[in-house]
Amino acid sequence: MTTDSTRSDPTDAEAACFEAGIKFGTLYHQFAGTPVAPDSAASLETAMEEAIENQPHCTDVTVDVRTDELETELADSAADYTELTGRFLEVEIVVDYEDCEVVTRMEMEDGYPLMRVESVRGRQ
């Protein structure tokens, strides 16, 4: 492997943000398409939170399945459930990496489930 004097190791904040991105990728792609109904939303929230909290450096996950949006989706449907997509989710993930805490969030913005870094605290 060659060394490049213009490269540097990632900072703790950058590594923490990367870890948060991994968690969101896992959460979104593992659960997208899961059958969900207003009556099963709470148990799916818990399953998602507990699954992602198992990952390294993850200290807290809060998942809110937007049941109002589910009910609207199902109002004109013959089915009692639909498939989970980002438009039905609001998520907060907290990662703690080497004394650097990153708070990230996913919520709908202009019709798109946007994932973003909310804050970075601690060692930069």
C-alpha cells in the first residue's frame, strides 16, 4: 500500500457520522417493504429500534411509524396493510464513537425521506 501525504485519518466526528449512515442504510433497506398496518405499527417500531440498537456505537434509536399516513394510504384500499416506505417513518439515531456523539434524523421533506445529521458533540 502506498502512502499519500494528502490523506489523513478520519476524525472521530467523521467516523461517528459514517457509523450513523451505516445504521440508516441498514434500517431503511432491511425494513423497506415490510407489511405494516396501523395495528402493527407499534410492534414494528420496537423491532426496528431493537435491531438497529444492536449495532456497534449505536446508543439510541427512536422510530415513529406515521400511522396517520398509513390510515390515509389505506382509506381507499381493499387491503388492511401496505408496505413500509420512508414516507411512513420518522427516525432518530444516536451514535457515540470515541466520545463523539452524533444525532441523526430521517423525516419527510418535500415528499422525500431525508436523512441528515442534526448535531455533532464532543471530540471533533
